[in-house]
Amino acid sequence: MENLNLSIGIIETTGYVATISALDTLLNASNVEVIDKELIGAGIVVIIIAGSISNIKEAVKSAEMSIEKLNSKCRHTIIAKPHDDVWKIIP
């Protein structure tokens, strides 16, 4: 995916099961691309996705619902059309 007019979704959760469930749900729910997933420590995992703003919103919402069904914690944010410098810090 090119960075032109893309948005970024960042999802933070705890646990391997919640992470895999969130990834499966968000990829099935909308047309987004997983840019990165990283274990931060203490079981906290961050998932970064890219796509159109509508697809990102749908993916984040579906991932949040999936994580909450497992009684795990979920935090998220959406950055619509991030500055070019933001793309430089994402692997």
C-alpha cells in the first residue's frame, strides 16, 4: 500500500490469544494491511494497521469487540492522514 491518503490504526492489547483473535477479526472485517505487530513487554502487544479511514474505523471497532469478548484490555487510536514523518518511524 502506498502512504498517499492512508490512515493508521493502532491497537494495544494484552495476551497472545487476544492479539491473534483481534488480527483475525480485523483482517476479515475490512480491507486493511498489518504494518507491524510488536510485543512491548508484560504481555502487551501493539498492532499497527493501515488503510482508508473507513476501513480502519471498521477494523479497529471489530478488533475491540473481539478483544473485549475475551475479557482482555484494549486501547486504540486512529490517525487519519498522518504526516509523512510519522511514516518514517513505523517499520
